[in-house]
Amino acid sequence: DINFSGFRHVYGIPEHGDKLSLKSTIGTDPYRLYNLDVFEYEINNPMALYGSIPFMIAHSARHTVGLLWLNAAETWIDIEKSEDSASLLSKVADVVTGSSASKIPHVGTHWFSETGIIDIFIMLGPQPRQVFRQYAMLTGTGTLPALFAIAYHQCRWNYVDEKDVAQINDNFDVY
């Protein structure tokens, strides 16, 4: 279990048809790290789609941290969002500073993989730019594709026949 105390939102892990901020999965299916090509996928569902990079980011106005879960097996992640009561020391500090933060946001995550060795890398930021730089130092950066490959991509999925393809081709100049 990996807990992100002081954060309300976590982002990342599998590509899915839902909001960017990952939702709590308590009482429903966990997020699944498994590459799928799903036609007519469900909206507002944590079901995995095309990509499943085991990288999670917790972000707040003051700090950003990243987590890379390195395991090749199929993996699931449960997420629970809550607010914890502040510790006694925090309550004393609140009295001294005049602050009133009696509840601390908290995102708890439970990662479980089918098999294998698990390596966990934590990127401490403190800002998003530094987290991504630290992530790139671990994984490397992608190379820029050839110039001719940086252009419009037309998916071939779901064409009915040659007439359908010709009509789509003719409409490229219209739009």
C-alpha cells in the first residue's frame, strides 16, 4: 500500500475513458494495468484501454510526487480518497499559526500484481517539471519521429467498404 497524505488527487496509470483525476475504486472494480483494444468502450469506467504505464502522480498546489511501479505482470490498483484527522502536533501548530486545517486530504492506493519482482521508484519533485525530469532519467526519453511521420493519422477502424474509404478520402479536402 502506498499512501499520498496531503493530496486530494492522483493521476496516471492506465489509459481509460474517465476523468483525468483517478476516482476512488472502493465498491467497484480496481484500475487494471493491461493493454486492450476495446471498440466502443464505456465512458466513466476505470476499464483499461490502449496504454498501461504504471506511473502515478499525486499533485497539490504545494507539491507533486511521482511513483513508478515496475513489474511486468498484470496489475490492479485500488484507490481510496479520504480525509484524515490531523495529528496532535498539527493541531498545536494550527493553534500557534491561527490555521484551522483539522482534516488532511489523503489518497490511499493498493497495488497488486499477479507475480514477479516489484521495484518501486518514488520521484519527490517537488514540482511537476522535476517529477517528469526524474521519470525521464529513469526511463529515458522518446526519440522524435521522422518529419514525414508527424502528421494527421487516419484510423482504418470500422470502414464498411471501398466506397466508404473513398468518401472519407474525398472529405479530407472539405474539412
